[in-house]
Amino acid sequence: MSTVTYGTGAPDDPWILKTPPLSSEYQAWRDEEALVVQVGKTQLSYQWRAIEDCHQMLLAHGEWMPLGNADEGKPVKEGTVEAWARRDDNPVGGYYGLRKGYRGRFANYVTPVLELLGLVELEHNARNNRVRALEEG
């Protein structure tokens, strides 16, 4: 089940997506080298390279990985997408988020974009969702 409603992903025609449990709607678009996410009045942004980096990490992982959503500054469970997106040994050496105080929730907002782009399979349960990479091509 896809989380996208409509849109092209351009700033003037954003994707309308739903979070993995399909409980909340948000907008996302590519703006230069950033993935911008609009959740109500809150705007988050992540480095665009997070899309490919996360897909490559999931390919190497080879199996389902828990999402582990958490706000910036909140503890995260190791072995989750959220933990990887903050680790010092990921490709960017820490958070992919671009705005301090709003760098968390990576797994909640980035994985539906990966699903939309056909790079992952994403679960849509009420909680404890997981993701796994799909081979490209």
C-alpha cells in the first residue's frame, strides 16, 4: 500500500504522503539538495542524499529493519533506521536533518518517500513498523 496521495515532489506540487501507520498526512518535496517535509505548521528538512544512503544501508542490511521513530534529543533503539540516521559512522557522520531541534523523526518522514520512489517495502501497521530495501531496476 502506497503512502502517496498525489503530487510530483516539486516545491509547487508536493507529494502528499502519510506516515507509516497511515495515521497522519504531510507534504514533502525536493528543494535543491534537501528533502523538505511540512507537517502542519512545522517544517523539517533532511539532506537529499539520505534517500540513496538509506537505501544502500538497507540493501546491505538485507532484511527487515525497525523504524524506531523519535524526536531529536530523544533516545533511540539501536538497530533501527532512526538510530542509523543519527550515528557518527553513517555516511554524513551524524544527523541527516538540516535544522537543529528538528532533525529527528527521520524514519517517520523519509521512509514513505523511499517507498514512493520504489526503493523499499514499508509496513503500515498501527505501530512497530519495519522497512526493507527493494533491489533497483
